[in-house]
Amino acid sequence: MVRVLPVLHVLSAVIAIFGLTMLVPLAVSLAIGDGASWAYDEAMLVTFAAGAALWGATRGHKRELQIRDGFLLVSLVWTVLPAFATIPLMVAIPGLSFTDAYFESVSGLTTSGATVLTGLDHLPQSLNVWRTQLVWMGGMGVVVLAVAILPLLGVGGAQVFKAETPGPMKDQKLTPRIAQTAKGLWLVYGLITAACLLAFKWAGMTWLDALIHSFSTMGLGGFSSHDASFAWFDSARIDYVTVVFMLIAGINFGTHFLFFRSRSLGVYRRDPEALPFLAVAVGSGLFIALFLLEHRVYEDFPTALRYALFNVVSIATTTGFASTDFSLWPIFAPVWMLFLSSFATSSGSTGGGIKMIRAKLQVMQAWRELRRIVHPRALIPVKLGGQPVENNIIFAVLAFMLMYGATMIVATMLLTFTGLDIVSAFSAVIACINNMGPGLGEVGPASNYQGLSDFQTWVCTATMLLGRLELFTLLVVFTPGFWRQ
């Protein structure tokens, strides 16, 4: 317990700061007069008081955090903060249960975009600002996690580019260098978000809708202020602007940071994920457009391209926006989109899934094994960017994939055990573990997760957390070895 107290001391500061972020929806509420300002007053008071009380109880235990402390802190942040994020929702929405409110908050902070709420158009709009602000904050939290903390665990991902990605890839404890890295990433993230907001305004959104959807787009979270999502706007210009910024957010923000610093597009060419990600996402959009045209879903190619590119990129980047009910398309299209959500985005982006770099490493490892069958004595290295990848990273990626598959199977079996049909259960698990949002069947783009039972909702909540923290970051906390001295 003594070792946990310094972590709780840091957590207390995070909780207090989190309470201050509620000033944004409070300011919006007061500015537009939506009558929900009192919900944020209560939430801020409770959150800040809890943070201050925890800080006071642990102030004598301040010390520099070690690697294990970092994993515990990350796990606590992603599980504790959603509990405080539920307060404005529960105060302002009569009858909303804690289970549903916690699911909604976890969905926001994990940038999943799955929702249990209906009547979004009629909610106090400051609540939609709060929901999407959670997505935006969670998005950068994920980027900092990927660049600064996950490499220490050695589970594959950003640690592969130790030479290029900013951050203390070899440090053995959390140092001021991580704070410097985080500041740079936050600056880039904020600048691109501002550009997205202005682009949405130019495309025809109101300032409020532009703010809400720029938060969701940059966090790749998929929350909207309208039940119909982007179908409500019915604007090709807005659709294409969204596609551009979803693609930007799907690239490693460490690479964006290097671009802002060097002003050279060469950093994207040297990034082993950026070009494959763009090729897969845009290429799949073009392919599905032709597929839909062939099946006469749309009568002309420009219309097919607009809807296919928007929805395919949205699902591939694990954003979760929808401009039409794509579950009504020929079944190959939505299944292919769910498949893309599992691997398309880059590590260090705000997207979910296993990430493009792990997919590449698995393909290269499989090809190496095939070549070894023919040449059993040959030394065949796996290379990324011309540099050999150490076997321990390959093994870590394989272990990650084993846990990823096992989690999907267990969660799907739990949902089907409770009576949910297999299409809804499996697609819900895929959507939650990839932090993508809509699935198929009962949780498809034309509906939401409101119809799930409390137990099913908690299964999906746990799956979102596991997916967002890339499994090992959360699971390692539950191993006996983690708590040994």
C-alpha cells in the first residue's frame, strides 16, 4: 500500500485538473443559456473536492514514479476519471443510470464513440460539448500513452521507432522529458484541432457544431450532437472535410510533431505506417465505392464515392461517424469495414485497433517463417525502415495478438451467453475493443447500445478499456508479479 500512495498522490492532481476542464461546457452552457450550468457546478465541486481530499491524504508520499507506477497510474486514470465524468450526465439527464453514464463516459475518454443516449438533438448542447470534449482529451491522452509510456512495456508500437519518435524510449522512469514530449504533442494536436474547427465552419456548420465535431474528429471518437450523425448535415463538402481530418488524426502524432519541427514531408515517407495507412483507408474507400456501384446501391460514381469514402474512412480510423446506414449495404462492405478497424490506424494516433505497425510485423514474421521452411539455416531479419526489428518485439507482438484474440472470444461468448445474437455480440466486441463505436445488428449505425442489459453494458465497457489501454497496460496490473517488491 505504501508503494501505491505516491501514485494516488499524482492521481489526485489529475482528478483536480479534470474537474477544471468542466469549465468549458459550463462556459458554453452560460453563453447559449441551455439551462444545464448547474450540472457542471455540482460536478466541478465534487470532482475538485475529491481530488483535493486525496491530495491532502497522500501529500507526504510524493516521489518520482517508476515504470510500474506509470502502468498503475494509467489504469487508474482511465477507470477513475469516467466515474467523475458521469456526474454532469446523471445530473442533467433524469433517469440515466450510473451503468449507462459510466459506459458513455468510458466511451468518450477511450475515443470509442459508442453511445447509449438518444435524443441528442434535444439535449442541452453543452452536454454534447462535454461528451465530445471527453473524446478530445482522451485522444491526446492516448497519444501521450503510446509515445511516452507504452514503449516502456515493450509490447510493440512506438518503441519500434526509437530514433525518430520524440519521447524517452529508453528511460527507466517517468522523467521531465515526457512532459516536454507531451507539451509538443498537445501543441500540434491543438493546432490541427483549430484548423479542423475552421474547416467545419467553412464547410457550413454552425460554430457550436464545428466545435463539437472537431473534438470528435480529432479524437477519432465519433460522438455527435445529432442522432443521425453526419446524415443530419447531408453535405458533401462537410463529408470530405471530415475525411481529410480523420485521415490526419489516423497518422502518428509524433510524425506530425516532426513535420511541424522540420517542415519536411519526408518524415511521412520515412514513417513505416503513414503511407500504408493512407493506402489502405483511401484504397478501401475507392474499392467499396466501385462495389456499391456494381451492386446498384447508388446510381452514379460521385454519390457512391462520397458515401463509401466517408463511412469506410470513418470505420477504418475507428471514428464511428455515419452518413448513412451502412449495415444495409451488401454484407461484404460492412464486414470489410469492421476488418479495417482492427488494424488500419497508426500507433501514436488517436485511433484504436492493433495498429498498422503490428499488422506489418505479423505479415513480415509470417513471410520470414515461410522462407525459413525453404532455407532452415538462413538468417532472415525482419526490417522496418531498413532497420532490423529485435525478436523480443516480434514475440511481444505475437503475445499481444494472442491476448487480443482471446479477449474477443471471451467477450463475445459472454454476450451470447446472455442472449444477444451472434452478429450483434461479435460486432459489438469488435467495435469496443477497437474503440470504433457502431457495430452491426442491434448495435448498428442506425441504433445504439441502449438496448443492452446492464451486464452486457459492463462487458462492453471493460472491452473498451482493455482495447484503449492495449490490453497489457491494464492486465499487467492484475498479475501477482506486479505487486511484488
